[in-house]
Amino acid sequence: MILLLGALGAGLVFLASRAAWAHVRTIPPRPLPASDVAVTGAQLVPYAGALVLAGLATLGAVLATRGPLRRAAGVLLAAIGAALAGTAFSISTASAISAASAGLGPAAASAGSVMDGSNPAAAAVPNVAGATPHVVFSAAGWQAMVVAGAVAMMCAGALVAWRARRLAVMSSRYDAPTGGTPRPTTAADRPGDGVRGDRESAADAASIWEALSRGQDPTAGSRPASF
């Protein structure tokens, strides 16, 4: 449930960043047409997408680690959530105009600079003298969605750091054995002759698979002792 909470938070931030957070509108003198350029949250805060991916990668690290490393992953996830919460309020009129200019491409920007000699970065639309771009923000709901997702990631990270020992870990069934006393080979383990030997061989093969399922090395008892 904790990991699902973190993944849900990252999903909320990702969806909110794909919505239009602002509109850059310009009404130049006639006969030039008016323009309305939508700017998404991902354009206003380009590094938000990278933070979301980092958060998802950290959730994967939580599954693959344990102990101090898992606590560190939880702290990192909480820090990423805090950074994403800050991105919701790091927007401005200048960044919206710049993002709109980049979205229109170099052709529109160069056209604006030819018309009035202005800086191409400020030419969000045909930037004629007397036609100043007007930015209308509509990001309140999307900012709240980003904050909610970021808080969910922060809570998931805090819970991971707090309950690192209680969370499930990846299965170690097929890991190499690290200790334990090997079971000695007895006469019953050795196949006999004829039908009886075949039955004992089948039983021995079944015991080998059972030992593998328990994570034990079935050949440990038959290895020669090292001096």
C-alpha cells in the first residue's frame, strides 16, 4: 500500500503537468490575427518530468533494498516529493512567455524579431510594436493536484523510512546459501539396483527439487571436505 501511495502521487503530478497552466494571448493591430498559445505545466517546469521519473525509480529501489539502504531510498523519495511540491509555485509570466515562444518554434520567434527588432525569446506571437503578450494563468486546480501528488510521495517516503524493517522484500528463495549445516548423505540417499534403485532415484530427484525450493544446496553433503 505504501508503494501504491507513492506511485499514485507520481501519477497525479505527471497528469497535472500535461495540462494547460497558462494562455499567452496577443491582439496585434489589424490585419494581423490574434493569437492564443496554451502553455502546459511541463513547459513551464521542464524538470518536473525528470523528478517524477526519479521518484518512480526510487520506488523500485525500495523493493530491491533493505535495511539502511531502504531507509535512504525512503528519505530520497520524500525529498523528491518536496521538490515537486515546490515546482507548483515556480511559475511566472516571463516563464510562460518564454515557454510559448519555444513552443511556436524558431520561425515565429525570428518573425517577431524582424518586425520590431525585439528579443526573439519574448516573441511569443507576432510581436508587433504596441501588441504586448498578455498571460492568463489557469493553473490553480492543476497546482493543487501537483501538491496533492507530491504530498502523497512525501508520506510514502516517510513511511518507508519509518517502517523499513516491516516492509516486504524481494524473494531470496534462489539466492546462494549463506550458512547452515549440510545434511549428510546416507545410504538411503544412494540409488540401489533394479526397480528399487529406480524408485530411490526418483525419490532422490524429488528431494533435490524440494531442497532447491527451500533455497538449500542439495549437493552440499556430497562435496569432499577441504583441508
